[in-house]
Amino acid sequence: MSIRFASAASAVALAACFATPAFAGEATAANVGPAAETETEITVSETALGTPAIAPINLAEATGQEEDTPAITISGSAAIVSDYRFRGVSQSDEGFAVQGGFTIAHESGFYVSTWGSNLAGWGTFGGANMELDLVAGFKLPVGEGTLDAGLTWYMYPSGADNTDFAELYAKLSGTVGPIGLTGTVAYAPSQEALGNWDPVGPTVDPGDKEDNLYLAGDATYAIDGAPVTLKAHIGYSDGNPGLGPNGTSVAPTGTYWDWLLGIDIVPISGLTLSAAYVDTDISEAEAATIRPNFATLAGNSISDATVVFSVTASF
């Protein structure tokens, strides 16, 4: 599920390690950006004789009709991925997923967005067997970086209501030379979807409520002169071990690490081809204690190492 459970990113030491965007994809996604702005600069050229030429006239400025930056912008994306991995754990039974979303942003820094993906396996969601994330947040400059804070509501339309949960997040992003860094803290307050309803052994406390913490660090490096970006991610989840309602969990083994190494290629504007190696430190023994939930239909762990491929179109 995107149970995106407690949709989480990596011990504060971890966040500090990367200093954080991209804790993207939404997303990473990901989950999973604003439209690019273009600036025109008028310069005075010089002739071969060294005499300044007449500067071209900007008709928009001369007539007072220059367009202002719009107060509201809309951006979005759609993707096909070979496996929907949320914090290292497959939400699509290690199969393909179709994902997409859009964001409406105001010049003040406030924004709202939505993102969705199909699901399979990993507990029971019912209904459309789909994850739909609703997000509201605010971005503001902090020194040379950007602080992005808000709330994500993870829901499963017409499915099991007690697997819906809310999570607060804060991301600090900036650059160090050619490296883009993002540090993320995501905290989901105590709620039923995160409870330890069915730990290893007999059911102890149906209706139990627990919280979840996710720390993460991300780094990106754009290769100069090439449409290629290298990326890395490490995350740390700290929650309640065992299974919550409908056999799902945000932190199925209590605490664990997830990481990613990948590459993005942009052959043409608006199209991104990606490949990423994804893994966790969840052992086979730990995964076995919460089977059959924590496994594909074939019985394989849904947290083992894999390579995820994706094609994303954005506007």
C-alpha cells in the first residue's frame, strides 16, 4: 500500500548526513515539480568596428504589456513503474503499477496536490484496491535552501477506512556545489492504521493505536552537459512491529532501513526514463514471521532487493 505506510525517511543522523529534495517522486514519488520559468535578457552587442549596435526593442515592455508570473501554477505527471516500492517495500506484489498526480501551487508558497497508484497484495484494502494521497503544504525559502512542510492523508477509496492515516512532513532542501540534497522528517501521530493489531503470535489488541517516524536523506547529481541525473536515497523507519488492520503495516518489523541508487535520463523535455536499485535490511527471517501477508502470491518477500524501471511524463 503505498501503504506507503507511514509513507517514512532516515534517523536524524541520516537526514543530517544528506542535509537534504529530492528527505521528489513523490518521488518521489515516489511519490512522487513546478513549471519552468524562462527569463529573456536584452544585451547591447558590438559591431566589428567597436561601435555599439542599437539594442533590440522589447515590445512588451515598451507597451506595458509584459506578462506577470501567474499567481497560480498547475503541474502534474503520469508514470508506469515496474514495481511500486514504498520505503523499500512493494505495494504492487512486485508487479507493474500506473501512477499519476497533479499539484496546484500559489505564489505565496501554499500548495495542494493529489497522487494515486494501483495496489496489489500486502494485506487487504478492498474497494478500488488503490492508494490516493491528498496533500496540503507550504514552501518557503530558508537561507540558501527551501523548507517544505505539510500533511499527507493516505486513503484507499471505497476500501478499508481503518487503513487510512495522516502523516506530517518537513523537508529541507538545498545544494552544495553540483549536489542537490534533501533531508526529510515524516511523523504519523498515533492512529488505528498504525496499531499493532496482530503481532507475531495471537492477536493482542484490535483497535490499538500507534505512531510512526520516518527519516530520510536524498542526494542528486546532474551530469554537466548531459540529460542525466544520478540519485541516492536512504531512509529509516521506526514504528510498531507486527500487522495492523487488514494485515498491513507501516513498519512491519518495527525498525528498518531502506535505500536506493538510481539514474534519471531526460531524452526530451517532459519525459523521464528511470532505473533504480532498491533494497532494505529486512531479513528473510523477519519477513517470514509476518507471512503470508508480507509476500508475493508466489511466496517471495516483498522487501528484497530489486531494480525498478519507470517512464514518467510531466507537465
